Amino acid sequence: MSLSPIVPTSALLPAGDGSERVRGDQWHLGFLRAAEAHGISQGEGIVVAVPDTGVEAHPDLEKNLLPGTDVIAGGSGDGLRDTNSHGTGMAGLIAAHGRGGTRGALGVAPKSKILPIFDTPTNGLGQPDDLAASVEYATAQHADVISISAASTPTPRLQSAIKAALEANIVVVAAVGNIPSETSISYPASEQGVIAVGGVDRQGNKAEFSVEGTDVDILAPAVDIYTTSLAGRYRRSTGTSDATAIVAGAAALIRSKYPNLPAQEVAHRLTATAVDKGPPGRDDQYGYGVIDLVAALTADVPPLGFESSNVTPPASAEAAPEKGDSAGTVRGLATLGVLVAAGGGYLFWRRRRRADDPPPRVSR
């Protein structure tokens, strides 16, 4: 398969594209103390695979895009075509580098690389074995992290692909799912060894749409999340998809700082340093707690098998949210629609399922 070159889109941007103010709208960066974390690690040398609707070469992201692949028809052959914006948005949350200063969107791991994989059509409903093919490709390409913002049926091939990725020392991160589209932890988040990610709001409280259950591992910002979209613009989205990409970026930071740390220990570092919420200890709403980037990069975390109840708490005892109004959440995850905000150039997505839609086998 021949790979097409990445064509920069910066020169094609319309005026008033939102790049001057989007950083200020990315409230999750302040909540996570990303600036402090970036003084420690920015994800250098780490490849994050994003199996999704493809990834467009947004000007805030294009320097960190690798040529990937398509596993379904309708793409450009290298994963670098997106007519939905979901994949471009997830990639931006992980690895957007901005445009210098405070202009443009910034990802959690702005020096990591994205391996884009096109496996989901424009309507956001794909097939489990196409996701399996994506995971197989990411494993063959020796990705360090795989970020899966999707809910799927656990077919034998997909289960085999996920287990093979874990055995290959890859950190696999997946969304727990959104109510009402999902009522229990979705697959592959429910697979043992996968980091199952739920969502919190601006105040650090569990988002009402975030699925609960015994497999929840960690929560991250998931409400009113601003990131990259199509045609050099931006989108605001709400859902555990966004939280998953943020945690994937955190895993990239850890793998970059601790290059010899096994994938299982990366997951352990994330959960061991999380800010405990809800009932003391792990619970079905918050898992081990809310992600703390700085603590995950700096705390003295005993390896698995050597944990103790007397371990010194992480240096960062709490991830403090920024002030801001809490907006209404978008419940559900399936069919898609777009609203372009007046005078701003932002893309606002509402991802709902109609009452008469059949349940998808893979939804994003």
C-alpha cells in the first residue's frame, strides 16, 4: 500500500478559526496541571495508535502525525482522512502541539506521535472485527499506547487482538461507555488489563453519563472538552471518549519518562496516584479515582505486588479544577450531528441515538 504525504492545512485556514481562544477554553489542561506535567514529560518518543474515524492533518496536530492505515474502504490509504471529526478530536487531545505561545489546541502529550487508523465510517458505527484489525495493525507497528474511544461487541477476533496487544507490552486504554447508549462497562474496557476510563465534570465529580461498574479504573475530564476538528477548526464534545484520549496522553507521558516501565506498571502508576473520590478506596463510580498527571509522573509508587496501605500519598494530593460554569452534558454515544457556532468557527457535536436506531456493534 502506498502512503500519501501529509499535506499541511495551515495555509488553507479561514479567518476567525478560533485558534486564538481555544487554549483558554481547554479547561481540562488547568484541571490536570498540564503545564507542570509538561515540565517533566511531553511524551517524546512515544507512539499512540488511534483506531477511529481517521485523523485529519489539523494545523495544531499535523507535525505529530505518522502515516497510518485504513482497514475499511473510503479513506486515503494512510488513516489521514476524517469526515466525522471524532478521530481528529481524540488525536488532538492526545498530541496537539498548538501553533506557538498560547495559540491553538494543546494535547496532554504534545511531543508524542499519533498512528492514525481508519476503521469507522462517517456515521460513527463500525464493526468489531475492523476494530480488531486496527489493534492488530497497531501491535504489528509496535505502538506504545492504543487509545480506543469506542464501545464494541467482544467478538473472538477482537478479544484475541486486545489480549495480544497487552501481551506485547502495549498500554491499552478504552472508554467505559456513556449512558444511555451503554448500561454496563463496554468492551474492550471490560477486558482485564485494559485501563477502563470514565468521566468527570469541571468540578471533578463523576459525570452523570459515565457508566459505573466493577471494571472502572480511573476517571478524567469528559464534559465540554475542546479539541481539534475538521478544516482547521475546533469542536466541543462531552463523553468518555474524551476522557479516554486524555488518559492515553497521560500514559504517553509516563512511558516517555519511564521508558523501561512495563505496560502493567504504567497502568498501576496511573491508578495508584489517582485522587480518591467517593467512598474510600476503589469504588464502582470513580474506580481508583481521578487522574493526577503530576503525581503519576513524580510520586514514589511501589511496583505491583509491593503495595502497602502505609504508602506515602502522592506529592499532588488533589487535582484542583478551574473555576467555571458546569454546562449540560451530552448523553449517549452513537449517531452524529454538527452545529457550527456563530462568529466562532467552533464545531459543536451532539452524539445521540435516535429511539428507532438499532444498537450498534461498535459505537463512537
